[in-house]
Amino acid sequence: MFAPAALSSATYGQGTGKIWLDDVKCIGTESSLFNCQANNWGEGNCNHGEDVGVDCNFSTEIRLTNGSRPSQGRLEVFYNNNWGTLCDGQFNGSAAKVVCRMLGFTGNLFVPAALSSTIYGQGTGPIWLTHVGCNGTESSFFHCRASRWGVDHSCQHSRDVGVDCISEINIRLVNGSRPSEGRLEVFNNNIWGTVCNDDFDTSAAKVVCRMLGFAGNLFVPAVLESPNYGQGTGPIWLDDVRCNGNESSLSYCRAKNWGEHNCGHHEDVGVDCIHANTF
């Protein structure tokens, strides 16, 4: 899925010596340049002012359009002087993660989501790519696997893919005596899991309570240990969560990668969003 660019000699300067090849014509699928058509070696009507340059990782723009905020929208790429869309075939959360990284949305707690065109509407123009496959670690979307640019395929604009770079983290408080308190659990990879109490403080609790709708200057969120609400089961999804307390979501807090921890369930954190003050 690289988008190589042919550049003029003005980009990299003029060479010296022989001009070996002229009128080189390739279709793009050859395994070697020497399998392409060209004049005989040393035959041509060029000068060094026409020396060609190549950029194998030419920057191709991407954008998200038609979303309600900059972090979401229909994914479009700029290629061959045209904005076009991508088909949703095989496009998943790993590919969305790479797209979001390119757009500047980073952080271990972000949960990028790949969404269908029904969310952000159908695009127009060419459908540039389909069968996009990423492992999620690529530095650029254009290092992923994909069909050739603009090759005929069975996709229609009804399958244009969308991306949400800050898909909200689902959280809940369980095993408390009222809805405002309980063991903190988060939903990831279709499984509810717990959060370790390492570094989790009242600032993080404040963010959790804000996400759950408990807000106001008189609320005094408290961080409580697992004996208060019992130990959870399943994965321990988050560890070393650090918030400054002003975040609108845990998505914006710092933490280890999902599932990375050195905790046991006896360290599952609990939160009380309406902790009583003593005056």
C-alpha cells in the first residue's frame, strides 16, 4: 500500500556520468525494474536535467469527514489528486489504531473503533482501497497490506469505512450498596475486567464519577480497596492509572497498555462517588 512518487531532478539534484535508461515503462507488478520496457542501455535523448528521483514512502494524506468531532468520521485518503474512500472489508480496530496514530490521537487507553458508513454517510469519488490489513503497530497506515490502489472491486460507497479515534470506554461500579459506589470494572475486548489500585487516586476516581454522571463541587469521590466491594474475576485490564482529575474520560488518562499489570484481584480498586464528609 506504499504510494511511491516519481520526482524530478530538482528534488535530489542532477547526476553525472552516463544516462543508462530512457523511456522506462512499467505496469507496477514487475519483480524488478529490469523486467520493464525501456530503450536499450545508453540509448536516449535525455540530459541530466531530466534525471528522475523516487520517494518510496511518499506522504499521502488522510482525513476523517462528516463526524461530530475531529476524532471521528468517514476515512478518506488523497491519492492521484483525488480524495477517495476505503471499503470496510477486513478493516478492523487494528487498522483504526494506525489511522488514529497518524492523526495524532495516541495513548494506551484509546480504543479506536472501525465503523460502517451508516454512521458517517456515504462518500463520493473513487474507492481507493479495500482488504486493508494492519497489525496495529505500523507507524503509517500505508505500511499495511491492501489491494492495489483503485483496482476494481465489489465494494460500493455503502461500505465506506468510518473511524472513531476516541471510542468511549465503558465502565461500571459493581457490588456496592448504591449505584454511586462499587468495584470499578471496565469493558474491553468484549469482557468486563477490573482495575488495579496502583497509582489510582482521588483524581482518577473523580474522572470515573464524572463519566458515570456524578458531578458537582460537593461530591468527594473516594478510592476504596477490594475488601469493601469484594474481589473481581476475569482480566485485570488496567494498572498504573494516572489522571489529573480534569479529564472528561479515562481515555485521556495515562496507564499501562490494556491487560499489562503486576497485580492480583486483591488489589482491585473500588470507587465511592458520594463519599460522606465529616464537618
